[in-house]
Amino acid sequence: MRIALFTETFLPKVDGIVTRLRHTVDHLQRHGNEVLVIAPDGGITEHKGAKVYGVTGFPLPLYPELKMALPRPSIGYALEEFQPDIIHVVNPAVLGLSGIFYSKVLKIPLVASYHTHLPQYLQHYGLGMLEGFLWELLKGAHNQAALNLCTSTAMMEELTAHGIERVHVWQRGVDTELFHPDLASIEMRSRLSQNHPESPLLLYVGRLSAEKEIERIKPILEAIPQARLALVGDGPHRQALEKYFAGTNTHFVGYLIGQELGAAFASADAFVFPSRTETLGLVLLEAMAAGCPVVAARSGGIPDIVTEGVNGYLFEPTADIQDAISATTRLLEHKQERDIIRQNARREAESWGWAAATSQLQDYYQKVVFAEQLTPAVY
């Protein structure tokens, strides 16, 4: 099958969406498919045998790591040359609209997928009044597709409630070889804790941005005076966070990738994740695969991954942060229980490999193409 994949973000950027896409492209190519990735230009022309067509863009004001690439006629020429069997638009916003347009013009079946909970982001940037308008835009874009995919049952219910049709779950995936408990090391623990490896080590991995609500970790850290916090990642909110966490045992590590990131997860005592805007939370799966116990907000797609008291802990995000403090304290104080959580977390992650997730996606593609061959869609 020939698949044209439109995405608003791709390599060299590092985030959960890019991680999912690069593994997906890899596995699709391995199974004999041909993939064309159309994305904002990042200097990448090929990934795992797939051609990457870069479109010139400019940084978004509120999200400078992302480039906004506008649709242009050359995309149509690239598609006509590639002759895709299906177009898959990831998070249709700007460049993705070009994918929707050409699916109609060239009469190519269309699949869309939802990964970033943009309506919830708005309130963190003082734009909450636009939430209803944004849902209408998203509904208009997604309902052009023959199939809409999301990454959790909670998000499937929310998208459906907002009028988005034909919604199904695209199952989670994680690299259980890269993220493994055996990567734990005293060297990484010392690095993350700034040479205090004997102290309890709390970890956050992800974008340092307002919607991640990282400030909510501070009361947890202050309630456990001997603990250390490592924040792995970067983003536009870093300077504000450095001021907010000044005077605490917090280390801003910056980006880690590959085995270093796997070692960071495996070497920590608890992964604390307060975000309420996650459609899935891939980093939670990565932490669990590495055997790192998770303390996370009961929100979005997170309860699909974390079972309270079995493979991690959940706290109510709208309640007082005391729930999170209690869960973290309990985790740190009871080694035997923590070890059981580690084992259960790893076992859960082992059942969600990328091969199975991509096989499911390929089945979705085939069903859409077959259905459109029988009865061409009228958009």
C-alpha cells in the first residue's frame, strides 16, 4: 500500500507524536508499504526508507518549536507523482488541510488522527474563550475523513461528544527494548540528582510548557524535603519554571534521547505527571516499560494506561494536590509495594509493542480503501 502521511510535526523535533510517527513509518515500511511523509521542513529527506517531503514554514508564536507550513501547489505535484492509495492526516491544522483538499481533488481515501488536545491547551494561554470555535474547526476538518483515529477510549468519547464522527481507537505502542529496567544505573541517578544518588528521585519527562502544569509538582517536592526532582526536556516555559522552582532540589536536565532517556526512566523512583491535556501520554508508557512507578493525573487517556494501585497511582487533577503528595510519599516509603508496582508496570508495557499498533493501523487503512472502492465517499 502507498500511504501519504501529512503531519504538522516530524523529525528532528522530539515529542510523543513524532515518536509514534517514526515508529509507525518504520513498521509500515518493513511490511512492504511505501510511505511519503509531508511535513514542515526540518532538514530530513528520508526516514527508514520513506521519503520526507519538507515544506518551508515559520515558527508558531505560542509554540516556537513547531513550524507552520502553509499548503502550496507543489504538494499536489508530489502526490500525483507518488500516487498514494490513502492519505493520513495527523492533527489536521494548517498543512493537514492540504491533505484534506487533495484527498477530495484526487479522490483518494482519507484517514485523520487526533493526538494533541488543542482545545484544552487554549485555557493555559489565556485563549479559553476560543475553545468552542476551535472544536467547530476540528469537527469540520475531521468529518471530511472516512475514519478518525485517537489514542484512548476517553478521547474517543470526547471527540464523539463534540460531533466528530467515525471515531476509533488506534492502540498505544512503546519500545520495550529501548525502555527497560536493566538500563538503571548509579551514574544516571547521580547525574539526575546532582550527585545525591541516595536521595529519593522524582522525574518528569516532556515539554516544558504551560499546558503540562509542571508547577503542580512543587508541593510534592516540598512535602518530601529529602527528595530531588529532575525535569527532562525543554520548551518555552523553562525560564518561568526555573524561577518558580528556585531554591528547591530541582535539576533542569534538558533533552535526553535514546538509551540516555531509557536510563533516566529506569533510574528514578517515581515519574510524576500532572498534565490534564494528554490524549495518551506516551511518556507514561515509556516510564512503565522502564519499570519506573507512575503518579499521574486521572485525566484524558491516562486511566487507559495506569490502573490505580496496580501499575501506578492516579490523583484527581481538580482536587487538592494532597492526593498526589500522599501517593508519592506512599510509593517512596514502601519499597516492597514499589517493587510490585515496577514489575506490574513493566508487564503492562510489554503487551503494547509498536508492531501490533502498526498492524492495527494497516488494517484500518485496508478497510477504508476497500470500503471506498465499493462505495466512493461523497464529502
